[in-house]
Amino acid sequence: MKDEGRRKSACGPSEARSRRARASGGGAPRALIKDAVTGTALWVLLLTIAAAAQQVAVRPARIISLIPAVTEMLFAVGAGEQVVGVGSFDRYPPQVEKLPRVGALLDPDLEKMLSLRPDLVVIYGSQTDLQQQLERAKVPLFIYRHAGLADVTKTMRELGGRVGRGQEADAAAARVEAALDAVGRSVKGRTKPRVLLVFDREAGALRGIYASGGVGFLHDIIELAGGTNVFADVQRQSVQAGTELILARRPDVILELRLGTLGEAAARAVRSDWDAIPAVPAVRNGRVVLIADERMRVPGPRVAEAARLIAETLHPDAFK
Amino acid sequence: MTGVRTRLAVSVAGFGALAAAAILFAPLAGSTDIDLRRVFDRSLPFADNTDAQIFFVARLPRTLAGAVVGAALASAGVVFQGLLRNPLATPFTLGISSGSALGAMLAITWGWSFAALGLPAVPLASFAGAIVAVGIVYWLARARHAGLSTNVLLLAGVTMNAFFSALILFVQYFADFAQTYRTLRWLMGDLDVSSYESLIATVPLLTAAFAAFAWLARPLNLLSLGPDSAESRGIDVVRAQRTAFLSGSLATGAAVSVAGPIGFIGIIIPHLVRLIVGADHRVVLPASALFGAAFLVGCDLLARTVMSPIEVPVGVITALIGGPFFLWLLVRKG
């Protein structure tokens, strides 16, 4: 308020003087006009810098996120209003449907991004070209790396601090952690089934099967939800599993992630592909489960819901 | 020189024994130890017998697929090299592989899940893609010629390869990540068929192709002297070329639909065999088929055991062995 007043008093007289100068049309008043213009310009410049500095330091107002998990986190920590652009694969929360799309991992649209005048862009750690381009354009960055379950809340907190929502982020992360703990407690002490989690497979055949290895948030979810990943020993996010390997690892439950929900008949057909290897306990005991749930593909704030879903699937008795 | 019959008998016996040994040994080894007595124990129900399922569901179809695909690609290689009179020709030179790749990729990207004859969508679409590619190349090669111009055939084939590859990249660019990866993986070749249907489906196609190959041995010998002198020795050159092109394409298309475009078999096997048995197609063709079978079964055994439990794509193994060999062959020719 004090600032405002001083600014008025500084501008007021000089404007009056310049008007007078114009009216008389002399040589000396020209200097006065110059003074006035410079003065005003200086003030405007100062205010802009102050405002910009404050914004960068405290709360970016125009955030772009290329990563579905991070977009969900931004909304979860109360920074949804600040998001002005999202990646091609963002589906949640529903508000993102109205936001401009700026490409994804392989095809980021730099021009579109810059046209949105972002003051923070969240990109993948592997997007090194994009990182250089944005750095050259002096756009502040938050670099995201895909990792395990524990990193979800860690990233939420870091991100919260960065977008000026530290407290909300702490609270949201704590809620996710509490929900994850609750899932862990509810299946504690139960016999752990051996789980094969398939996230991709050729249609109509037991070929091109990709399963979760012993690294990554899907593996962590299986273990938290009271299962044992049959490929826990493979230090990779994904394993290409041939039929021999699956027969040898003898999973008790096969969880197959699907992109879309299927009708009853189609689902039965998909499950029946596994009948070619009936010696696998999961097949023999009818424990091949199709899961068409987006939450299983996004390591964001909804991981606890995903973990609970898996826990319910592995231990239906525990949730009666 | 010994007579062609003796050489044929000796090389078929030799390479046949090699192929038989590979096919018999390969199902015994793998990433898991299995107990052979349990495998053949009839008193255990099959549904509960893990060892038997590993043997009969995982390993045996895969070994047989290796044998069939190896034999088809190696002999198709011989046929294409004879037809184009070019030692660097392969079964994939004339656009067949990229045609099938386009078909397979569309099936993967658009999530087609239809099935016919017990076959899933990907092999069906890949075979259809091969037929389209072969049809276009064949039509082009005939369009400006009364007969079949091998030059046009070669140029059209190479161009179709480039064109289909561009289409593949174009569609891939808009596909999602998992689908792109699956297409890429399909291109590396995979023999884990895990069912006998896809093998049985290739039997009529390959029987027709191999019957044509048997007939082609003599015409290909004469064609190697040039079309004019072949003509003067009473060969219907156009008919021989057409048969060679269509039967070679049929064998290649069938093989690719089973296992994806596994590279280098079609070039290193024919050349190795020629080094051993000479250039007579009557011996080279059967010997290549047998050696190709043995080689691919061996490569697949390596693929599934060297880094187990992680499997190396079999096409990567054949290329790692085939690439250096191919270069050596080039330098040696120069």
C-alpha cells in the first residue's frame, strides 16, 4: 500500500509538468518529458522484475507437465490451477481434458510449449535434447525420473516445494503413505502367493509376454500387496517371459494388465489363452485375473488405490 | 569330380545328421533343468506335469519352428541369389520382409485380435503383408516387360523395402510406447511360438515351395550362365524366373509370419554351403535347407540360454554371427 502511494506521488507531478511542457511547446520542457518517460519506465521495469522474481521464487503460475504421474501429483498438491499444458497421454484428473497437449516422451512439441509461456516445465530425465532447448529458452525445469514406489511420495514432496505448495504436498504425500501402510497392514501375516504380473502380450497367443521384473513401482506394489513377484530376482523393470520361464517359475496368480475393459465372453477368451500351460498353478486354479485399470500404469498419487486393488485381488478374504 | 548323385547323398547325409542332432538336442536344454523321465512319464496327467509341458509346449514347438524357418529362409536365399544372379541377394531383398513387418505392425498397433485357422492376428496380418508386397513387386517387374525383368525386380524390391519402412515409421510415430516396442521386438525375430497351430499352417505353403525348389534346381544351374544361354539349352526362362520368385516369396512369407524377419540366415547359409559342396543347385538347395535348420535351431538354443532368465532375441544372435561373416565374404569377393 505504501508503495502504491509513493508511486502515485512520483508520477503525478511529473505528468503534470509534462502536460504543461507540451502546452508551451518550448525547448526546455522536452527534457521534462524525457524525465517523465524515463521515470515511469523505470518504475514499471522495477515492478515487473519484483513481480517476476517473486513468482519464480515462490509459486510458478504457468506449469507444463509432460508426465501423467506428475500431472496427477500437481493436482493432488493443489497446484492444478497452475497447470497450463499437459502431455499426450494425460487422462486424470478430468480437468486435464480441457488443457492444451504438448506432446510426450518421444515427440515433445517445443514450439507449443514456448507459446504457452511456461514458468516451469516438468520433463523426463531422458529428454536431454528438450532439456537443452528449454534451458536455452531460460525456462525453469523440473526433471522427473521413473522409479519405485517409495519415490512417488518423495517426488510429490519435492514437486510441492517447487510449485509453492509445500504444506499441501506434505499432507497429500502423508495421506498416500498412510494408505499404503494400511494396505500393507491388511495383508500382513498372510501366505504370499507367487505373482506373475504381465503388462503386455501378443493378442491371442502366449507370445511376446512382458512381465514386471524386480525393479519399479509395479514390483513394489506386488510385494506390498502381499505377493511375491516370480521375477523378483531379475534386476530390470521388465522381463520378456517365454512359456518355459513361466512354467518354471510356477506363479500362483497371474495378473494381466489390459488397456480397455472387455466383455465377459472376450475376457474369458483372453484368459483361455493361458490354458496351453495348465501345469502353472494360476491356470489350474483359475487365478488368471485381467486388470483394466489406469491406476496400474501411472505411478502417481493414486498408487495406494492401485496397491489396494492388487491386495484385494491377491487376498480377497482380508477385505471381507 | 564325383557324380552329382554321390555328392548329393554325402551332403544330405552330413547336413541331415547335423540337423537331426540339433533338433534332438535342443529340446533337452534350456533355462530350466527338467527331468526327462518325468517328461515321458505317462502315469502323470499332462495337466499337472510341469516338465512335460516345458518340453512339449515351450521347447519342442520352438525347436521345430527353428528348423522349419531356418530351412525355408536358407533355401529361399539360394533361390533368390540364383534368380537375381547376385550373391548379395537375400530372401528379404525384394520387399517381402518389410511388407510382412507392415502387416504385423498394423495388427500390433491397432490391436487386431481376430483369429483364423487357429492363428492369431499378427502372423496372419504379416503373411497378408508379404503377399501384398510380393504382388506389387511382381506386377511392376512384369509391367514393362514381356517376361520378368530381374533388374526391375531388384529395383522395385529395394524401393518397396524403403517405402514400407517409411510407412512403418510413420505409423509407429503415432503409436503408443508399448506398441512401438512390441513392433521393434517382432522385427528382432522370435521362435517362441508356444503352439503347433502356426507350424501346421505353414506345412501346405512350405510343401508347395519346396516342391517348386526341387524342380528349380536345374533351371537355376542354367540361369547362372545367363538367361540367353539358358534359353538356348531349352529352359523356359520366364517360367523358371516366375516360379523362383513366387516359390521363394511363399517360403519367405510363411517363415516370417511364424518367427518375424530373422536376418542373415538367407545369406550366410547358402554361401557356407557353396564353399563346402560347390555351386550345383541340385546339391546346394537340399544342403542349405538342412544346414539352415540346424543353424537356426542352434542360434535359438543360444538365445534362450546364454543370458537366462533374460532371453536374447534370436535375430540378434543370427545377426551377430552373420554380420561379421557377411563382411568377410564381401572383402573376400573384392
